[in-house]
Amino acid sequence: MTSATMTASAMLLARNDADRRFPQAEQPELLEELCFAVTGMLRDADWDRPWRVYELDEMSPIDLAYLVESGLMTPRFAEAGGEGRGFAVYGEGLASLEINGEDHLRLVGFRTGDGLEGLWSLLNSLDDRLETTVSYAFDPGWGYLSANPARAGTGLRVYATLHLPALMLTGKLATTGLELVNHGLSMAPLWGGAGGVVQVSNSARQQGPESEVVRLVSEVCSEIVEKERSVRKMLLRENPLQARDQIGRSLGLAQHAWTMTFAEAVNLISAAQVGLEAGLVEAPGLAGRSAFSLMTELQPAHIVIDHMDRKVGCLESNEIDEVRARLMREVFAGACVR
Amino acid sequence: MFAEESPDWNPDDSSSIDCELCGEEPATMHLLRVVDGKVSHTHLCPRCAESVAEQTEGLALVLALPTVLRKGKNVPETTPYQPGQGRDQRFCAVCGTTASDLKESGLVGCPACYQTFREQLEAMVKRDVEAVEHLGKVPLRGPETDNLRHEMLRLERMLRELVAHERYEEAAGVRDRLAELGQRLQGSEK
């Protein structure tokens, strides 16, 4: 599997304190106490890399959106409020920790490309260290306990982000989704399905050991990626003119548009990436960088923070679309279909 | 970044509904279609879901109906004791969560609830899987009895699989090991 089609790996690991009620039922001061103890340990203990503890109360919606867009915070944690919550990032973005969200502790891991096993290894070791401060709620039959009994077990949710434009175009994603259900996995569209970018995750209460869940998701995703490749070959072989036409039109828009929504940008980058992988496209601006990282950088909060000096107060502003179009023109300058 | 969670599926108060297409079989699949960023939901039986999936063009995603996530609506009324009272009066002595809280929200309040409401919770979660047993990581600081129980659960599962495959010699070895662990567990609990 190459990082071109398996575009990102992510993981969540949920844990709860055995000596407290679950967050939705606990008194605020006891949640604060837990948050204080955990953040203190993050700051003081000897870790391989440092933690940066954030003050959630001082963060703007754009800061929160930036973390969500970066895969370091779950959307539900960003949207929810409440007392005693905390958040910290490990090793400048290797992993993060949500405190007193739906669970007392939730480790989050995200990286671009194919790296599920490495992520599990990192989260597993961080989990072992956290356990020296928090005594985990655990039952030999149920596994790690959670407020929602359907989530009791390993506490592990594994996500693989895949770029599957050919399967989407040919309507084969639906049958792929059905096959996933048989493995206890599910598929959901990332970014509203733009560009054929989807996320596969373990949905059922998995009972196997964590390494088996990770292996299952990796293996099933490898099969899907192979299917995507063969459909792309078939499309290019049977419809060479239409394929070139579609990709060429995408490059034209990317080079000449003056305002562009995020979904449109993702669709255009997706088409260009298919052309690049098939050897049909030359795009000097894309050399050495992944299409997925470009998509990530074009999300609204990324544009506001990285390119607009935070000068826009709302993520729906038209100015963001203008800047996005300019960035696309710069990246795709000189790109052409062979 | 993480995709949006599939919405909880609470169509009505009944514990099951029929397939929206054939109207005969119970709907157990949740078909989620995304066209131009717009999401629509259909509830189908497995046979209809398969035929719809084959005919669907564009980005259509099929998700299994998350029965265990259907909070509250399908928590079974297991009231084997307190006959005549009509309602389950149980509550958790640690956090005060009552059986009706659990039925309403689908959430428990604290780790002790897992003992208090064991039957309901097992019935909620278990329906499609053979048994509730954890085979993953265990806490480093857990008491030795936890580790023993966990190992015994693992061996019991292995024993069932060995017997099912008629590998009786290996099964006998596992059975002996189980007996040994059982004695150790009894000893450590005294």
C-alpha cells in the first residue's frame, strides 16, 4: 500500500478512572481534580517528548477548528463544553490527549500515510505511562469500561483514510461498504465525500486483541486499495479520452479560478492526483508532497491561521475561498496533461 | 481529522422496524447515501440493501444498523425480581443511576453500574455476538485476580474453538490449565 491511496491513519484510545463517575455523571470539582492531576503529570513526568497543555477556555473557535482539521482533536470534543475539560498535544503533534470529554481520558493519534501499527505502538506506550497516575476502570469480562456500554472493551477505535475516486465514480463504493460490514467495519465520507476521500473504521465492539483489530483494518484497506487501482486502470484503458478530458478540466480550474470552496479544491486535487499516479499529469508544484497534505492545508482554519494571519473572524468568509484559489493557482502553476 | 459519526438511529419506540423497500423483512442495515455532499438515510433488510448497493451510482456508503447504539429504546425490561411492582427499581449504590435512567439515556454513571445492571447491559450489547469477553490489553496495575480471570476467559474461548474443531488432545491440555488457574483464583480470593 502506498501513501498515495492510503492517505492517513488515526486512532482513538478511551480510558476511564476507576474511582470516579463517568464524565457526564460526575461533579465538576471532581473532574477538575482529575484534569489537574493528569495535566500536572504531563508537565512534570519524564516523557520521551514534551507535552504541550492547552488552556481550552482561552482558545478561539478557529484554534479548535485547526486542531480538528489537523486530526488532533475529535469534532465532538471541540463542540462540547463543560467543566474540568483539558487538552494536550504530545511531541508537537504525534498524539494528543482529551481529558473529560465523553471519557475521562482519550488518547488521539494521527499521521498522514500508512502507519497504523506505529500509531498503536505509540498510543500503547503513552497509555502505560498514564496508567501510573490514573487507575483504570476495568472488568475482566467487559474490558475497559466506558459510560456507553457499547464502547466498553479495548477502548480502541482505528481509522484509515482512503482516497477512492475511481470506486466512487463507478458506483462501486456501496458494495465495498457492504463487504466492510461483514468484517465489523464501517465506512464514512470524510469532507462530505468530496474527492472520493473516505474513512474506514472498526465499528462493532471488537473483542479481539488490539493488534488484531489494527491488522484487520490494514488488511481490509489493502484489499480496497487494490480494487481502486484496478478500477482506475480499467477507466483509463477503456475511456482514455474522457479520463484526459476530466483531468485536464480540473487542472484548468485549479489554474484559473479566483474563488474556490474547500470541497471543489478537494475534487480538483483528487483528479490531478489520479492523473499524476497514472503518469498523465506533470505538476511541478506537487512534486514531493502528498495530495492529502495539500487538502489538509486548504481547510478553512488552516488558511486563516497559516495564510491570513488570523484576520478573519469566521470560517465561512468568502475571503477564505479567495485565498484558497490563489494557493491552488500557485501549486498548479505549470501543470499540464501529457 | 475524523469523519462525522453516523447518527444514532432511533426511528420510533418499537424495538424493530420493517425494511423500507420490501416492508416484510426487519430492517437491519442502514444505507447512507452521499450525493453532492448531501446525506440521505434508508433502513433496509440485508437482501434489499445488497440489491440497492449494486444499483447505486455515485458515492453511496452502506453502514450496518448500529443496534447497540440505539440508546434506551431497546434496553430490555429484565425485571426477574420484584414481581408485581411493574417497574425495575434497581439503582446503583455508588452513583445513584437508576434502571430507568439507563433505559432513557443508554449510559451508565460509574464503573460499579456494570455490576448493578449486568443483565441489562449484557442484553443490550450482546445480542449479535457470542459472549461478552475482553481479549485485549489489561491494566498493568490490575489485581492478580483480574489477570487470572482474563487468562481463564481466553482459555475458555480457546477450549470452545478446539472442541468445535475436534482437536481433543489440545483441548484436554487447555482444560487442565483452566482447572489449575481456577484453583489459583479460588486460593487468592480466600
